[in-house]
Amino acid sequence: SFRRVAYDRAARAADAVIVTSEFVRARALGALGLDPTRMHVVPHAIDHDVFRPGDEEREPFLLYPARPWPHKNHARLFQAFASLRETRPKLRLVLTGGGLERLDPLPPGVERWGVVSQERLASLYRRAACLVFPSLYEGFGLPPLEAMASGCPVAASNAGAIPEVCGDAAVLFDPTDPEAIAAAILDADAHADELRGPGIERAAMFTWRETARRHEDVYRAVA
């Protein structure tokens, strides 16, 4: 494929390779056989002027911002959500992102909002009972950080780079098990007040200023 030719060849020829997480670094080292001394981890960051705590009241809905790609794992989330609705019939699941019409027909209680502005997404984070992030594979994963910066409790997959990004500030679960997803959502909601402070502190570590500084360090070393 194009990516295999362009990306892999470029990585092998580069004086330095920057990746977004230790998870990606390990995958790249294993798959491409690169020199570990040329591999540098520089995490992504979020806009703290947009994603910040507010005084909105939390509402009985879960939020999942993701396109409907298979690894985003909507099907198992829907199973978990259906089980939660058995005892919480007023609970809603709000989906944002492009292409979500491919998931139709949606189960009862699931709402498709499509592509929303950053400001509207930030408001959803501040109002949601919980961000649920059941992805099966992520090289980084911005939504958990955006949610934590907004004071929203997070229940997230234990796959890929997600645990590395979330640290101890989220409830992690096995994304292949709908029962585990449902249990983690309940746990995060029950401990929302306890997760809020650590989440905000965790997200505060990821700034674009620091990301830029670390990129510059790599460029200077190569130069």
C-alpha cells in the first residue's frame, strides 16, 4: 500500500522519527526494526482555552466522539448501553463525528449529532455524565484528555496508547467485553467527583507549548 511504501521507507531513512506514544514507539521498533536511539516520543496536546471546566450541570447522557470505523467499537458499546438502559431507562448516548449515518438504525436512546464545533463538543464534555471511549486501537487518543480537561469523568479502553494517555485519572476496561464497558461506565459515574481533580491535573500536562518544545529539541539534536 501507499502508506507502507511512503511511511516505512521514510522512517527507515530519517535521522529521527517522532511518534506520539510509547505504544507507537514499541510497535514501530518491532515492525520496522528501527534504531531505538532515533525514536522520540512527543505526545499530542489539547487546546486548554477550549476544553476547560465549567459550571454546567451534568446530565444523564454518555458521550462518544468518534467516526464509525470498525476499531472504534460502536457495536460493543451499543450492547453495553442496552444493558445499562434496563435499569436506567432515561440514560442517553450521544455520538458525534462524521459518517455516523452508517450506524443506522440506532438503538433506543442513542443520538447521532454528527460533526459539531469544538465549542459545542466542549459543552458536551462539561455536561456529560461520562465520556466512554471503547476504541480497540489508538496511537494516542485525544477525547479522553479533552474530557478530563473539561472536568468530565472518563471510562476508557485499556487498549493501545489509551492507558498511557489517561494514567490513573480514568476507569479502564476491556473493550472486547460489553459487561466490562457497562461496569466501568457505572464506576466512573459513581466516582465522578473523585475523578474530576486528577483528570484536570492529568490533562494539564499535555500542552501544545510543551509539544512544540519537545519537537524543537529533536530538530536541534539532529541539526
